[in-house]
Amino acid sequence: MTGTPLAGIGRRLASMLYEGLVVFAVLLIGFWLPQALLAGMGLGISPRLLWLHVLLLLMLYFVWFWLHGGQTLPMKTWKLRLASADGRPLRPLQAVLRYLAAWPSILLFGVGILWALVDRDRQFLHDRIAGTRIVNQPAA
């Protein structure tokens, strides 16, 4: 591990709350708008393809930002950055693994978030799985 301090749970949870608002906007523009246009033309898509659309759209959003600076907009606001456990920028497969591990980590009653209460470094379960950590962003 590097000398960059790990971010506290409170700041990470506050950032996640803000992230929910941004994700809502991403889904509104990238999911609902195209679906509304297709429905207006009388075209429908199967529910499985709709879920795949959501998963891929959000994966594109998160993985892009994590690989290009290690921060989404809420993470920048809360001065947080995602890095590998050794402090380096994420590798592409590592970012995808974190994204995919976060789904069950959050959707299974938040077990991956609650994991931080017993983790020795207070890291979320999906960060442990992917070998990542959320650190405080050093002042520029």
C-alpha cells in the first residue's frame, strides 16, 4: 500500500448517495429516452435485453471514469479516488471486475457495504474482490 490515506466510510457512503443521483440522470438519458423513442415507433425490446442495456450502460459509465482518472463526478466532489490496492491506476479488467462484483455486493441487502464494518481496512467487499481501494484525493 502507498502513503495515500484510505477514505472513511462516511465520505464513501455520502459519495454513493450522490452517485445515485448521477446514475438516475445517466439512466434517464441513456436508457429511458431511447426506450421511449422505440416505444413511440411501436418497437419493443424483451425484458432481458432491457436489463442487459442497463448493465452495459452503467458499466460503460463507471468503467470509463474509473479508468480515466479514477473518479466519477461524485467522487471528485467528495475528493475520493479509486486505485489499485498498491496505489496504481486500475487495469481495465480490474475495473470491470469491481463493477460486476458491486452488483451483488449492493443488491444482496448491502452485504458488500456492511462488509466494511468487519474488514480490517474498512473496505467494501467488491473492493476486496477486485483488489481496489477508495483513497482520499491529494490536494492538487
